[in-house]
Amino acid sequence: MRRTTKQVIAFFLTLVLMLSLCACGQKPQTGIVGPDVSAGGGSRPDTTDKKKPEKLRPVSGAPSEHPVQTGFSQEAEQSLVWLRDRIDFPQTMFGVALLGYTGEASDGDWLAEADQAMLQKYPFISEIDAAHTVGNDDYLYCLVPVDENATVSVNLMRWDPRSDTEEVIEVLYRSEVGDPVLIVAAGGDDAYAYLSYIQVQIVDNAGNSCVWEPQLYTATGHIVPCFSENGEYLSFDFTEYGWQDVSSELAPWLSDGYSGVYSWGLEGCWTTQAAAWDTGRTANYYLWFFPEDENGGSVDLDWQYEGSDLFEEMWGGYWEITSVMDGPSYVTISLSLVGGENYGVTDGPYYISETYPLLISPSGEEMVLGAGENGVSLPFMPQDDPQPYTLTLDSWFTESSVW
């Protein structure tokens, strides 16, 4: 009996041990809601705010460690997504833009010399950090891989005439996350004949690859594209060439879609309100353009004090336009004072001739005139303020008038 009891006890101990081992080896099941511990005075640990550990930032001499962009603002991220969508064609592997000539005055602040209108249209460019800025030459490029997970390498290269091959002098940048990169490199198409040069290599997730050297056509100043062996374009040039060498005051309008105009796009009466010359009184101004051909036509400018039926000044003359559609057009306005209450008694000018940069809104109903090339202002422009001035097309005057 005693022996039987021991066997029974041993059997139950073995059974308990086996059940314990089975419980320990069982994996937790997903999709099962646990008990609400908050009712018992406890709290469920919050894991929603836990962040993944950040990748190591690269240090000098260790380009193999992937540089990590510190993060873009919401506006910058949206502009980057929009650009990638714009350049995402079947054969395109990257987009590239020429931001400007840096020269020696930048002291490492490359964006100080960049096209400010481009920076406003693509705010992510201004937020590219130092870890994603490579090179040290004259021209500033922005390179954006289409594939967000593309591997990008930027190498300093040299042609070895003895072995008749290219060799890597230094790896300037390498990343496998496809971040935008600022590259400061040479410009002219003969820059690589005898000197070291920068070469970019891109490999996307599909295994497609391309090699491109930042370079400009000497004759036009446009970026030399990247071609496949079949002659297909692998790069997309998103440079706004018409915006280069334009005053920074026009940048907000350019980035909002304003552009140049042909002569017939100016036809009609453009109006604005402003303080009259040398007075604090508000006046209404009417600028009439009458196109005669693609080069220009005649122009009138009349103004009267607000609430008055009399014109203080009446100007007449002619205008000529240089139409640039991917940037500001340039209109030369030549006016003479021909009538009005001030005619013959004013101490002001009787003749005005000046060239102004001109932009038209996408709707065609707003005009922006920049400061004159020689500092000469039209009557509604503040004398001491070089900021662009906006006028609105008056549809009632334009449609009801008969010429």
C-alpha cells in the first residue's frame, strides 16, 4: 500500500511538471484582448509613444555609416512628396535641380546664394542638413532619388591615364534611404578633362542603376542629363531656369505659380489704390494696356483722389514687352503727362521711362510689377519701397469699353 501511494504521488508530480513545461512553451496569441487592469487600480503600460532607436549619425572619415536626415517639417515633407510624384516616370531614377552659382562668397552657407524662389517652392531644400551636403566647388545642385529606399553614393573620382580607368579618391556620401542630397560641384562641360570630379551612383530597389556626373552645358547653362544605354532619360531636371537672376522680392509670386505673359495677356484696365505722390490721400489708379502686336502697344495711366470725379494726372505713351514665360516678362513703359488737374502746375516729372519685371497670376487677373531697373517708379509705387506692386484686372472697365 505504501509503495502504491508513492507511485501515485510520483505520477501526479510528473503530470504537474509536464503541464508547467507546456504552459511555459506556449506562445502568446495575437488578437486577444486582455483584462482591463485599470478597474483594479493599476495602469496598462503605454507603448504608443516609444520611438525606435535612432540610427547613428556619420562622423568624419566614416562615410559607410548611413547619414540620417533629422526630419522635415510638414510643409517641407509635402513639397518633397509632391516633387517625387511629379518626376515619377517609368524610366526616371532621380530628379535634379541647379540652385545657383555659389562662388567664393558663401563661406559654406551654400543656400545663401541659391535661387530663393526655388527654396520657397520646395521648402524641403532649405531643411537638408549638413550630413546630406557634399562637395566644395562652384555650382549647387539638389538631387532627389525617386525611390525613397534607393542606395545613393557620391564619390570623388579621378581618371587614371596609366590604367585608362576611373578610380575613387574618396567616398563623400553613401546612404540606403534615398534622402535628398545637396551637391556642390563643377559646372562647365569641360571640367572633367584633367581634374578630379564628383560622380553619383544610384541603385533602386528594383535593381536599376545609373551613374551621373553633375555638369552643365556651357552654351545654355542647363544640366547635362543622365542617359541610359538606350538613350532614355534617367534624370528629371526640375530647375526653374527662368527664375534665376530674379530679385528675391519676386520669389513668393514665382513659387505660387505666377509667370510671364505675352503682350495680349496685358490687354485691359488694371487698377489699384495707393497713396498719391507726396500726399497722404488715397487715390485710385487706372493703368490701361492696348496691345497692337506681339511686342507691345499704347498705354494710359490716369489717377484721381478717392471720391473725386476729376483726374489729377493723365499720362499717355507706349510700351514694349520681352515675354519670358518660365519667369518674369520685362515691360518697358514710356509715359508723358498729357492732362489732368496737375498738368502745367505740378513740380513732379512730366516724363517717365523705365523697365519693370512683370508677373501674371495663374487666373490672369492679378499683375505684379517689380521695382524698375533704374529705380524709376510709376505714380502708384512708393518712392522709398522697392517691393513689387500688385494690380487687379478690372473686368467691368475692360468688357464695357469700346475702342
